Amino acid sequence: MTYINDLVESIGNPEEVCFWTGAGISKEAPTNLPLGIELTHSTIEHFCFPETWETILNRFSNAKMVDSEGNRKKYPRLEIILNSVVSVNGIESLKTLSSYGNAVPNHYHQFFAQHIIDNGYHITANFDTCIEKAYQQPLSLSKITTEPTNLFHYHGKYSDDQRSLLRLGITINNVAKGLPEESMDRIKKILKNVRFLVFLGYSGSDYFDVNPFFQDLTMDLKHLSVIWVKHSRNSSISSAITRGLQNCNAKVHVWVDEIHSDGSFLEHLANKWSFDFKKNIPSQKHKWSILCPHIHDSQKTISTMKMFSSMGIGDEVIRLEKTANSFLNSSNSQDFKLLINELLDHGYSHLGKYKKALGYSKKTLVANPKMALLRNYRIAGNYWLGFRITRAGWYFRKTLKQIDNLNLATCKDTSYLDFCVQALIDFLHYRRDLRKFTLYNRIASFGRETFAFQKLSDLSDRVIVNPHARAQITRVYQELTGIDKYFELPEVIILDSSALTSSFAETDSILGLINFSRWDIKKRLDTGKHVSDSEIELLFLRSKTIQDRPGMLKASVLLNTIGKGSLMSHIRTLIKTQWSITRRVLWLWEWTSGRLR
């Protein structure tokens, strides 16, 4: 008897087994749906300018991007890319994925349909309805015409209607808040009812919803045996999921299902259960493609800029400045002009060119309260980052007054509310920096910080869909020593400290990863914990990769503490960074003392 024979022999009847599947089961003909990397690549090719994909791959490689488990990350998450696409082109842009609605079943889907007919359970990350179609086809076992009740699509199923598209778990805003309570209850009930959980064709990369579900799971699952089927030795599994299951006393086995002379895992299982396998496959073939209308160059420009901006790659945003401005001059759309100004503002800010960024902040027309808020908080933010404290304070006061006058409970404009969230976060970082001056910290009350945190709590529905916002709020709450005496941050907003940096790694923000890695390194140095030279060198390398000049200067201070780099080698960067004279003098003090503020 081989190991696979023993493994299959240990599995009970179909009703005792739940399969958990991903895109891998829908790749085989005649379904021919793409894996994550293929869909991500095709989406970028259709909605962005040529060479965008290659640029992203090069930046990820040069910055040595990693995921939450420290594995090298070669390409971005699909949810991040589609978030940018939808924010620019609208929810209707998801109709380009209509191939998922038209896909035909393959032999895997037919196997799982037979399993469901025999009262088995199935949980899937997939949007296609191929298992349902196979379930309704005339099989040798039965003819079924109803929907399978034991099949659960936790990210939803593809449908052309707008309501379904809005709920589809394919954008970061939809998955960041985690699995809904009813979904978690349904999964827990299944885990309680079965003796075997088999992961197959699934990468385990659902960092924001599935992984936290298993990490927080507290059920006693000593009755459960888990089998994770890998299709090659290089295939990934999620240690977050397997650890969570083991913590609940489940037994976990990993099987590498490469080509074996005695057949695959499912072939053995089909024989055991007397299922048809690789039979009754429809002769009809399905060719996958992104079906989309012509995308105008203006939309491609903004989609590309939005994508690079979300990753913190400011120099690529600015590379499209001339093209964007040509559309800006010919467009009558206020929203279009607002978005381009905002993206160019962010792009220059990411490079440390705060005066140039201010120019775009001030170009924002005050046509309505939302645009006025954006203008005020972006001006305030650029003054703050450039260390022009007094001017920043004046604009932040205007921003807070406007937010205070806004009825957050009745406002239905989510983009307006998102601006409020980011404005409050920027203000709290500004106050944190002010409190680094000992005298100010002694005399200033926490009244304004308390106001800002209270408003963010009122906006928790918008905060929980934004991983960056949650990480920033959690961090600044920790940094504002003493605020906990005046305000308790709601649990729904707080991120575990271990997830702060990984949130940016998983959302593909190189700039965010830099900022939070530097914060983590500084915190460890301040508490006497070990920081390796390679961590500091990597921090500088990542900043240099995206031309994050302020980040390069801050990392250079840390490099100096380990005897690497010279002052003169960084003076040119200091000159190009549009800090105030005071901030430049402070940097020279930091360099000399070896201490970051």
C-alpha cells in the first residue's frame, strides 16, 4: 500500500467530506478559466498602458516585495488591481469577467457535483458556476434540476446584475472587512458536521477574510482530519490556515499531487466512491478572455496612475503627468479633473516634492463641500510633510471644522466619507509629530485627538474596508502615548500589531511597507531589540527603488548607525527633498546623533 492509498482509504463516505477549492479546479479544459496571475496580467493589459505589467514586476523584484508570511512576491494581488480599475471605470467594468458566467464544467466539476449529490459539502473561492452546471447535467447517478444546497461560494457568484457585482469578493474593499457573520457561521457548521476537510486547487492566499477566520477559530476540531492537496512541490499553502486548524486540534496532512504512476488523489477517491472521473465531459469548448469595450486613453491613463499611486510608486505616476494634463485641459468633467489633480498631488508627495504637490492641491476647484475638504486636507498634508507646521495647522483646523459640520450618519457619498477618514488620519499623524516636541506635549490637551478618533469610530464602516486606514489608525493610536486615558479605540478598527506591516505587503503598497518597516525597526531599536544590518539595507533599497527621497534620508540615518554610507552621498537627496530649512537641520542632527525622531 502506498501513502496515497492509505490516505484515501482513511477517508469516509462522501457526506463526511468537505472540499475547499480555488481557481485550480477551473483551469482544466474545457473550462479554461485563468489562475490568479493570468487574470491579474490580463486585467492590467486591458485597462492600463502597455508595459505597465512589466514595470510592476520589475519594481516588485527590485524592492524584494514579500507577502505576510515572508515569501517573495512577484506580482500584485488581483483585488488591488480591480479596486483601482473599479474606482476609475465604475462597477460595470467587472462585466469584463463575463467569461466566468459562461464557463462550462470540466471533469473536476463533475466529480464535485457527484460528491454533492451524495450529500457531500463544498466550499469554494471561485466565482464561476461550473459545479452548479455539472450538478444539473444528466449524470449516470441521477438527474438533478435544483440548486445544490451544500455548495457555498464565500466570495459570491458571477452575475451581470449590478447588485451581484457590487457584492463580489474580487475587490479589496469587499474582502478587507473579513467574512460576514453568516458566512462564518455556515463554515463553522460544516466543519462541525464533517470528518474530513480537503483543500484542493486552492492557494490559501485569502489574507483578509479566510486566513483571519481560521486564525481566530476556537472550535474543538479533534474529530477533523485536514488534507491539503498541492499540485506541485512549488505550490503554496497557507500556514495561517493550517496553524489555525491545528490549534483547534485538527490533524493536518499535506499531499503533493504530482503525476504518480498510481493516479491522482481524486482518481483514487473516485474509485473508492464509484464516481465517474474524466468521463461525460461536454464536447463544447470554452475560450477564456476579458470581454471589454474599447478603453479610451484617458481612462487607461487614470487607471495606470491610480494603480501606481496605490502602490506608492510616485515616479511612475509623474511619468504620465504630461498625458494626464492634456486630457485635463480638454475635459469638462469636474470629477475627472479632481481625480487627476489628486493623483498628481499624491505622486509628487511620494517623491518628497511637496511644493509641486501643493501646486496640484491648490488647483482643486471648490465646486462643492467634498472638493473643499479634499483641497484643505491635501494642502494641510503637504505642508505637514514638508515640515511647515504653522501653515499645516491652519488648514487642518479648517478641515476638522468641515468634518464636524458634516452629518456622517446621513452622508451617502462614500468617496466623501473616505476623504474624511484620510483627513482625520493625516491630522492625527500631524499631532503625533507635534508631540515629539517635549514642551508642546506637556501643555497640549488631547481634545483634538479625541475628536479625531471619535469621528473615525463613527466612520468605522468605511475604515474596515480600507486595510491601510486600519493599520495607520492602530499605529498612531499606539504612538500617541496617553490617548488611551481619554479614548478607547473600538475593536472593529484595531489591527493586531503583527498585522500592521503585513497589511501593506498584502495590499502591494511598497511605500506603506517602507513606512511601517521603518516604524517597526525604530521601535525595536528604542527598546533594545536586535535589528539586523540586512533589514536596514533593505529599507534603504526599497525607498531607492521607488524614489522615495524622504524614506531614503530616514533610512540613511539608520545606515549611518551601522557604519554604512557617508553624509555627502545623501546631501544631493536632501537638496532634492522639499523639506523646510528646519526639517533639513533636524535631519542633519539625526544623522549626527544616529537617532530618528
